[in-house]
Amino acid sequence: MKVLIDRENCIGCGVCEALCPEVFEIDEEGLSRIKEPYRAENLGKGEVGERLKSCVEEASNSCPVSAIRVKD
């Protein structure tokens, strides 16, 4: 599953990190990023396996500005 964060729209509220701390973290700029083990290409692109699918989807659905997208 691919995970995309629109860092330009991210408000750094921390909901994604609270719901799925294995994948998301707030960086020194105050924005969400994908943690290193799951990161691909840049801070806002990553890929996770089936085990983390539900928490990533919950984080995406709970983002108040819809900055997180997931694709199978």
C-alpha cells in the first residue's frame, strides 16, 4: 500500500502520529512525515505492508485537512 502526505497542506496537528506512530511522525518543521523504514523517494511518500494497513487508513480518514492519501 502506498502512502502519500501532502506536506504543503499538512497542519502538523499530530493526529496521524497518535493513531499510527509506527509510520508517521512530526518533524522539526512541525509537519507530518513517513518514518524512515517506510519512506520512499521523499518525506511524504512511502509504502507499508498489510500489517499496517488499518492504522494508516485510520490516520488518513482522521486527518482534518485530508493531507494523507493511501493507494493499494
